[in-house]
Amino acid sequence: MSVMEQDSARAPARASLFNDPKVRGIFFQVVLVVALGYVGYNIVDNTRINLEQQNIASGWGFLNNTAGFGIIQSLVSYSETSSYGQALYVGFLNTLLVAIVGIFVATIIGFVVGIARLSDNWVISRLAYCYVELIRNVPLLLQIFFWYFAVLRAVPGKREKWSFFFDSFHLNIAGFRGPKPIWEDGASFIGIALIIAIVACIVIAQWARKRQEATGQQFPVFWMAVGLIIGLPLITYFVTGMPMHLEHPVFVDTGPRIRQGFQLNVGFNLIPEFLALTAALSIYTASFIAEIVRAGIQAVSHGQTEAAHALGLRQSPTLRLVIIPQAMRVIIPPLTSQYLNLTKNSSLAVAIAFPDLVSVGGTVLNQTGQAIEIIGIWMAIYLTLSLVTSAFMNWYNQRMALVER
């Protein structure tokens, strides 16, 4: 027997190829992908067969057909002769409006209540505690009903009104009305001035941060931003000849006993459905944000507060400049989830007939029978809104994260 034959005889047997973790992992991944593809193919094929058996045409051509129904709130031009696609676009904009306004209001209320929960004042902390425990333990749908059927039904009828702020804003059962800006030629310069002011604020804020890191000197960024954002468009407004005027609501009164109410399409009007939905979503979500803020503040070491006080900072600057910036790294991730929940919970608007994406889409579905397409539109839009919100909050979270030197 040769030397090579002796060495091969002594060599251990080669392990099975399937015992290799890398090969085994690739095999199971391929099997999983094939299985998911098979299940997806069967779902699509069964759906196609069922639609053919029920004589339901599939496709997106129905979006160009005439809708034939009205929508009580529209941010863009819409009438009963508009297409189904335009109707869905109106519903999407209404959903987006509720989400943006709700997130803004809920964030403010949540931060105020969260800080109030840690107040040394016993009354304030107890009131904040009661707010959180009461609001977050009542179902959101019931709160929407409460605001719509209990609160907003107690306001005056269509022929009466409550007036506020020097008779400029009015509230009755038809909604909240106020002056609407009417833009004229040259008004675009005001928008350009606003954009320039915002860009200038961003640039100055970055410069002020670098300056503070280098010298320790603070710059009044907030008041500078307020001055630029308000002052520059205001100066442009006067320089361009005031190309904008306010259209005030007109309340028609034909006699001491007969009142017609407000004229249609004069001034702006926030319908009761929008007010009830936004109030319920904001207040409900704020109760969760308050607990997130409280937990974030308590996650910051108390030594940071003591160090700030030792440097002579009062309680308010300590909270604003030392505690909150460090707490944001703990607050932002769960805060993102609350923003996503608020956006998706806006679909409960269908319960009070607010024309959001789900409500308008449901009407389109009932008239056309295009269930697959409508549900696909719902899923795509809500998924897109969630991904955009998550991407923005993740970017902001990275900017607020602590950087070790």
C-alpha cells in the first residue's frame, strides 16, 4: 500500500453536505420562498376565478368614471361630476389633514401633561395623572362618539352662533367658521419669502449649534426664527401691495325671528365631524405620549439636574436645555409608534361619516364593486404614510442620538 493510500485510509470521513449550517440555511430559505410563492399564486388564481364566476370586472378603469356623490369636506376642487379617482384623492387629503393636525396637537398636549406629571405641585401632578388614567382606558371609538354626539351637539343650531375673537370666528352645529385668505396676483412672493425664512432659520440654527459647541455662547435661535418666519413674509406682504385679503363668513339674518344662517362657501368651515375626530384622536394619543415623555425624563440621571442647578440654571432652562434633549433618545422610538397609531386610527372616521380615505373608498366600493382594487389602494396608502413617518422619525432619532467622542 502506498503512502497516499495509507493517508487517505487514516483521514476521517467527510461530513454530509446537509450538515453544513450555511448550505442548510440556504436550502430552507429557498424552500420558504417557493412555498410563499405557491401560496401567493393560489390566492391570486382563486381570486381571478371567483371574480370571473361572479362577472366582476377587474382593473383600474373605474377610477375615470363619474362618482355621482358629494363630499362634505374637500381640500381640492370636487363635485358630483368628478371621477372616482378624484373622490379617493379627496379622501386621502382629508386623512392626511387629520393625521398632521392630530399629531401636532397630540404632541403638544402629551409633552405638557407628561412634564406636569413630574411637577412638584401636588394638584397639577394629580390632575395630569387623572387625565392619563381616564383617557387612555376609555376606547377611542367611544371618545369619538362623545365629542360628536355629546359635546358638538350642545352648540347652537344652524340659525344661531357663538362668536369669538372680535366676532371673527363662529361656532354652531354646522361647524367652526372663520376668515379665509383670498390670494391675488403677487401673492406667490409671500410664499417665496416664507420658504427663504425657513431655510435661513435652518442655516442659522446649525451655525448657532456649532458656535455654542466651540465657544459655549448661546444664540437666541427661537426668537430669531419667530422673527424671520413672521417678519419676512409680513414685510413682503406690504412691499408687494398687500396681495391678499380675508373673506369673512357672512351670517344672513332676514328678520328678528327668521335667521337663514351662514352663506355657503364663504370663509372657511371646519365641519363637526372633523372637529370631533381630531379632538378625540389628539386627546387619546396625548395620554400615551404623556407617559412616554414622563418615562423619558425619568430615564435621565438625576445627577444631570443637580449639575445644571450647580451651574446656576433655573428649573425651566434645566428642563429645556439639559433634560429634554437627553430624554429625546428614549422618547422618540415609542413616540413614532404613537404617530403611526394615530394615523391608522383615523380610519375610525367612518363611524361618524367623516369623508376620510376609508369612508370615501367604502362608498366607491359599494357603487363599483371593485373590492380588490379599493382594498389595495387603502393598504398602499396607509403603508406609504407609515413608512414615510417612520423614515422621518428614524432620521430625527439619529440626529438626537448621543455621540461619543
